Amino acid sequence: MRSVITYLRFSSAIQGAEGADSTRRQNDLFKQWLKKNSDAQVVASFSDEGLSGYKGKHLTGQFGDMLARIESGEFPEGTLLLVEAIDRIGRLEHLETEALMNRIIAHGIEIHTLQDGLIYTRDALSDDLGISIIQRVKSYVAHQESKQKSFRVSQKWKQRAKLALAGEQRLTKMVPGWIDPDTFKLNEHAETVRLIFKLLLSGESLHNIARHLQANNISSFSRRKDANGFSVHSVRTVLRSESVIGTLPASQRNDRPAIPNYYEAAIDASTFNKAQEILDKNRKGRTPASDNPLTINIFKGLFRCQCGASVHPTGTKNKYAGVYRCNNNPDGRCDVPPLKRKPFDKWMIDNFLGMIDVGNDGEAEGKIASLQHEVEIVTTRIKKATALLLEMDDITELKAQVKELNQKRTELQTTIDSMRRKTSLSDKGLPQLKDIDLMTKAGRVECQLILSKHLKGLTLGKDSVTVTLQNDTEIIVPTDPLPLNDGTSIFEIAEKELLEIDAYQL
């Protein structure tokens, strides 16, 4: 009995799902061939459904597994590989497809293309010039067809994206649960979205938000049949979704940028930005689920000990703020004493404006402008490299350069967006910092956001705390006792040699 391997592939997932096109056609060819060749037996079958042969994605799928098993010697010489046509093996450039075929036939495997009845063997490709030419021509044609198709699809999506940006066409049928699919306007679930953001900004944890929604029988707006209320995951998904401010998220698959104002916005951008900052900070520790506002640490993620360990509030009770303690202190690995939390928090709030005066030199705006200029330079280079690619076609070095430049531009833009978000975290200006009610969860969350915007970190020492601003200005605050706390400016305190301010770096 002759051993047979079958390999089936198609690029479109829809095509395979319908079952009436590529899958059935290829399987029918296998059945017909096996019926005519009763001395053959299938020993292995491989298929890549919805994986492109043009971009080589099938190499990471079952085709790659098949190739590895062939090269390991699992299949004996003389084994037949049945495929519909050469383009099932790949629609890469003809030399790359030829290299793939050579890797297969080098191990004594015969490739049978059933559509045209040709047989490719090691001897045939080396001795028969006609077979070799046919193989190259077919590989070349398959690659060119895919290249043209890819270009047409890309151009079609670009045109649709342009129309969508102009508000003249819709790109998607699926919409978020708070959007009416027919009108693209908000439906009754928009109130639930607003409630979720309101609860987060008032200091509630994701677990508490989910519990609140469940306890109040607020129905999920998921369109899934098995949807069962809200979970922590579904709450986080809503809070992270750009769609709540009306933006259609960017698509990497179609190389399409995000489209603002695609949907009607459920909340404003300022609220969304505040929520993102809270969620980012919560990665450094879970938000307390207690109703006691004092469980919310206004210096969350900022406080460390001089020994390198984290510093956290401990001993907090209903009316007692507790102390800031090094994590290494309880078991004797650090001798830095705890710091009383209430007086230190009060001193920081009362004197924080003076600290910002020291460091507020417009540096953030300057950095953003500098980064934006760099983005423009990179964009110009991308345009030039892309133009060269269109003229000179397949230049590997240029492709790599364009990819690298695009990645750099993305990183720069991410940094800019992060810096801009930090400058718009709070609707409250710093002059109102002292007016925030720190005995409410919402007030402590608001204070937490303002402090994290301007502070890079705090370091607890034996008799002082070093406060580092975002521009690397270091202010050493003695803690035993704390400096004057009568509204005196930071500069006046420093002049009385009660506070040390290092020269800040630009």
C-alpha cells in the first residue's frame, strides 16, 4: 500500500464556514483520486482553514506541523502528498514556494497536484525542464493573483475607512450593547454605562461595581444568549472600551486607524481618561472593597522604602488612618520606623502647591511638542519609504524599514497620548486641592489622581521622606517633626533650613 498525506487550505474563514466552496471542492478531489488509486491509504491529513498562503501564515499552522514531521523522517520515501494545486502549498513569491516544495521532495515525498494532474518529484524537477518551468510559472501566477487581490481588498478598506471618517458610510454591523444597531444612537443601556463610570470614579472596586449591578437587577446589555449579568471582566471591558466616547477602535487586521465620533458618545472624554488612570493604577494593587474611605491610599503605587521594598498603609480602622510601614519592617528586615499617616497626608496636601511651583516649568508641554515634531519627521520618512516601495516593488530592506518606522511612530504617539491624558486627568485645578474632602472615597480617588499626575515617587527614610516630582526635582521632607504647617510656602521653609530642595533637572 502506498502511503498518502492530504493537505487542504483556504484563506477565507467564511469560505470554509459555508462548506460549499473550497473545503468541499478539495475533499472531493481527494476522494476521487483515492477511488481511482485503491492501492493508496491516507496516513495523515492536514488542513489550514482561514490561513493565508500569500503572507505565509499557514507556515505557523498545520502546514508547518506537516513540514516538520516530513523533515523528521516520519513519512517514508515514496509517500504521496495530495494537494488541489500548487497555490495550496503557498502563494508566496515563486522562489519561496519553490524552496518549500524542495524541502518536501528532498525527503522523497511526491507532490501530486490534482487539479492539473502533475507530479513533482526530486528527479522530475532536476531532470525535466518542462516540469520545472511549469512549477515556477504556476507559483509566480498564484503569487501575483494574491498580490492583486490583497491590493484590491486593501484599497477597498481604505476607501471605506475614508467614507467612515467623513461620516458617510458604516464599517461594521456589530455595535456595542448600548448602541442601537439601526440608528447608531444610544439606547436605554447608556445609563448603565454612565453608572459604571460613576461608581468607579467614586472609589468603588470592580468587584463592588459588579455586585451593585447584580444586586439592583440591572440587566446585561450583552447580546449573547448565555449572558448572565455583569462580572468583573465585563465591567472592566466597558470601562476600557473607546466606544463609550463614540470611537470605533483601530483595526490592525485592515490597517485602519481609530475613527472618532463613529457612535454617539455615552460619556465625555474627560471621564473616560480619569477612568483609564484609575484602572492603570489599580494594576499595582486591587482597589479596596471596603466602604471606609481611609482604605484608599492617596499615594498608591508611589511610596517605597529606602531599602527598596514597598510602603503601604497598615492599621487602618474606621476613624484611624494608621501608619505607612515598610513591608520589610514587621519581620525585622528593615529598621526604618513607620510614619504616622494622618499628619503626613495633611502636610503633603497643605504644601503640595508649593512643591508644584518648584517644578512647574512647562516641561510637559515642551516634551509633548518635541515628541510631536519627532512623529512628523518619522511620518515623512514613512511616506518616502512607501513611495520607493511602490516604485521598486519587493525590496526586503525597505519593507523592514517601513515596519520599524511605523512601530516607532506608534510608540511615540502612545507616549504623547499618555502625557496628554495626564494633563487632563482632573477637572479640578490644583488651587482646589485643599478643598477635596478626604473623608469620602470619591475625594480620595480625586486626590490620588492629582498626586500621581505630578509625583514620580516618595521614598521613606528613618527621619525623612524624599518627594520626587515628575521633572526629577527632589524635596527632602523631615518627618520627626514635620516642618512648619501654617501655609508657609515651600521656598520660605527651605530658606529657614527646615526643608532641603535639590536643584531640579530639566
